[in-house]
Amino acid sequence: MSHPKILFFARGYQADYFPSLQCDRFEAIFVTLTRAEKAAAERQGVTVCACFEADFDRLEAAPVPDGYLSTSLMADRFLGRFDIAQRRVLLGKMIGFWSDLLDSHRPAAVVNELVAIEISEVLLIEANRRGIRYLAGMNCVVDDWFYWLTNPLTLTGAALHLPEPDDAARHAARGYVEELQASDYKPFYVKNLSGRWALRPLAVGLARWLLWQWRIRFSRAFRYEDYREEYGKRLGIAIRSLVLRYDRLQDIPDDVEVIFYPLHQEPEATLNYMSEYYANQVSTIENILKCLTPRQVLVVKEHPVDKGALLRPKFHAVRKAASGLYYLPAEVHGRQVLRRATRVVTLTSTVGWEAAAIGRTVYVLGQIFYDHFKGVHRMSGFEALKAALRQPAPGSPASAEELEAFVARMVMASYPGNPFPHAGLYSEANRAKVLHAITDAALG
């Protein structure tokens, strides 16, 4: 008797991790985007049935229907280097690639991630057309729990189906809320980060920048990804950090209201897909400034994992030209800023969630799990934001009981385990939990 199939699209660390998620309830099918990922998966002893880069030259481009993508050609972070005719061929090859795989293997489900690049969106579209479940995990707010996204193209809380919690979920929520409301709270993914001047990441960044320069300029092989800008940015930031300075919280006059915008890491799926029309953060900062009164200032703080981002020329030019704008380094704890700020404007930042949890008013322009939580206001655009900021901050934040209940309902909609990079990713206990979540969602 043949087992149902589950197709794993293994990207990045998943090329090592997904091969460890196998059991006798299903047949695992492995697909990769890049040649390097294919080699990594094969080192784990599995067969990779298809690799987009390796198969690219022999792929036939399928017709591209009008209005095919839910997003736009601009959303993909890598493919803007190709002209429009090449882009249509690329999109057609992605459609053909996934159509052939899904039709030949007929999997019960595909496992990937939230849509972060175009080839993942094509997989989602083609899986939906065939009634195949697309499993994309997302961290629950409580550590070591995660849930499957209802729609991998959005993180909005409107898409969450949150059941009533049981006692165990309430207990987990209570412990998390106590941690969240502590003044030194940090999410797990910003703990134990390298310092700004750590030599090893700088050396690795230089080596990888040189490698990607060679790959794109001199290699004839097709490559989907292009990391030249990302690694080049790191080197440029290191140099500019030697000569440029940030503002300080104590520089801000006492008689103004502080509006806080937490800068997003660039590039990031939550920018390109969950905040598609606000992904240019220079424009977003400028437009927030246009919403302020003369008695308000905007404080922008770097993301903890993107140290030095505000020193890049595109952001520094705005700082020099704008009154009432203050830039803070990544090393400043977000809670320090929240103690001074009365309101937060964000796209999808977790700082917005923390702000709502401690009673601040939050305005959300993107799509994120807490965008329907009490005290959080979804903005339809900058005109709506301007009108809101010209009024006193509304009261009625969520109570402690409402916060705990919301978190408990998220736990109830989640599975134990964590399929994202962390210290316990490869532990036997964690792999068993993640595997159970996959089989339960895919096979019942």
C-alpha cells in the first residue's frame, strides 16, 4: 500500500532540516530552489526530485494568465534585475515547474513557509488550484509554539481562527504575559545576537559579497537569488558607523509628543508582501512625518538584527533634511523608547505588539497577527493616519485579562514545537513535535 506524499520545498536551513522530518505515515518529496540547497539536502541522504536552478535551462515556460499573481512583479526581492520579457519567461517557467511536479506526484500537502519570494507564491497558487494544502508555519507569540497560516500571503489577525482556550493554554499564556510585560523583554529571535563590531560576521560578509559578485557577473549559470546588495550593505554600514552618529533619547525636547516607528529589517517578507505598498521605508518615514503636528516628533529605531541600517545614505539623507526626526541605534532597547513614546506607528513590527500589551496606542499599516487586537488601529493609508495623529491618543487599552485571553486563544490554535532556527531546532523532542504538526494538518 502506497503512502500519501508530502512535498517539502526546502530553502536555506530547511535543506538540512526538512530531511530530518520523515516518518512511516507519508512519503517525503524534496524540492529545492538552488543548487547549493540541493547539495545540502543530498548530504542528508535524501533524493531531491527537482531543483529550479539546476532544471532551469530545460524547463518550458507555461503561459502566464492575465492577473496571475496576487502580488506584483515588484514584490520579489531578487528578480528586478531582469527585464520585463525575461520576467515573463521566468514566471512561466515557475508555473510549469510547479504544475509538472504537483501533477506527477499529487501530494497531500506541500510544506514551505509564508510567501517571501515569487516562486513560493506560484507554488501556493498552483497548490490551491489542485486543492492541495499549503503548510506555512508561523511562530505563536509564546515560545516553542507555532501555527499554520490560513493564507500564507498574509499575517493579518483577521485570518486567524482562534478557539476558546482551555486551562493549559491559559497557563501558558499567563507565563508569557508575565515575561512580555517585563521591562527587559526580548523575543527569542533577537537574543544572543552578534555585536556591531564582531569581526567574524564582517569577514563572512566580505567573503560572501565577493562570491556573489563573481556568481552574478561571471557565471553563466542561472541564479534566482542575488545577495550582492545585502552583503555590500553590511560592509558599507561598518564603514559609516565609524564616522556617523545617532541621536539620543535625551536630545528630544520634553514638550513634544514622541511617535515611535520601529524600522524593519531589509529585505524582509513582511515588507515586500505583508506591507507591499509601504515597503520603501524611506517614503514611509517621510509620509509619517507629513502626518505630524509641530508638537510631535518621530523617533525611528533600528531593528536589533539590522544594526547600522539608519546610517545608510538613503536614510541619512532624510535625517539631514527633516525637522522633528530622531534616529536611534539597534542597541537601544525598544522598551526605553516606549517609556518615552505615547504612540507607535508600524507596518508589522513585534514592537507594536509589545506596545499594545503595555497600553500604548498602536497604528498598523501592514498585515500582522495583532492588527485586530484591542488598542490597535488599522490604518487605510496616510490620510487616515494623519487624521488619527491630529487627535489625542484614544484610551481604553486592553486589560490584562483581555491580553491573556488573546494569547491563550493563539496557543489553542497552535502546535507545540518550533520549526524555525533556534538552539533546539534539531533536538529529537522538537522534531517529533514539528512532525506531528505536519502529519496532523496534512493527513488528519
